[in-house]
Amino acid sequence: MTTFSGKVAVVTGGTSGIGKAAAIALAQAGANVVVAGRRQAEGEETIRQIQGSGGDGFFVVTDVSKEADVQALIEKTMARYGRLDIAFNNAG
């Protein structure tokens, strides 16, 4: 399995389906994962699963059709981790 140790990944549409699976897989491979999506409860559940498996990450409510939301997502990612290595664009 590929390792993403120390990398920072943003996963849009990470609240369910392929996006959620990708977020969890990236975390299991060592990445810090920022889950982005419109549904807060589902996003927080994805983060709980990631953290429950020893991973690190957080959720940002994001509607990718709104430029301001996407900018806020990147700003919050940079504020916490100081970098962005992987963008898994699964929404929109």
C-alpha cells in the first residue's frame, strides 16, 4: 500500500460514498485529511471514523459551487497544516 505519511489531503464530497471511502483510505495510508462537504453531521462522522483509527483530520462545511467556501476550505487547511499536498475532487 502506498504511504502518504505526513501529507495533507483535502477530499471534497467526503461525507459519503466514494469521497468518504477515499478520505478514510488516505488517513489509513498516513495522510492528514480535511473532509469537505455540505452535510455537517455526515462529515463529522467521517472524521470520527478517521480519528477512531488513529488518523488526524477535520471537517469543513463546503459547497464547491461557491468560490468563497472553497477559499475558506483552503485557508483553514493551510492554517492548521501549513500545506496541501493532495486534492481529491469528488464533489460538484
